[in-house]
Amino acid sequence: MLIKTLNNTQLIILKKISENKESTLSSILRTTSEENKIPLSTLKLNSKKLKELEIIEYRNYKRVELTDSGLLVLNILKGVETV
């Protein structure tokens, strides 16, 4: 059910945040946009949705972080990928 709730773009964002713990959201989204050929506007919209779901948290000019819920989601997804 969780995988059906989050789309592929949101999953990419979560993985990138977990790999770049000291980066700002803007930095991560720019890099992700270039690497995955996803429009920056799409990444921003999906980041906003992740924040509304309280999976990530960020403020202007501060690093982005996974919340406890975000860490749980990521760990569940990692477990699903290995099955």
C-alpha cells in the first residue's frame, strides 16, 4: 500500500535525501533533475507533497532531513526492494 501511495518521483527524492544528508533541498533537486531528466518543477511539487505528508522537513537555506516517518518509509522500501 505504501508504494502505491508514493509515486516514483517521490521515491527518488527520498533516496537522494538519504544519500545527501548535508545538502539543501534546492541542491538535491537540481542534481536529481539533471541526473534523472525530471523537470525541476515536478521535483518541487513532489517535495512539497512529501513535506505535507511529514515525510521530509526543510526550511529556506537549511538542509533537508527525513523525519522519523520518512526514515521508517525509507527502511520499509529498502526491505521491499530486497525481496
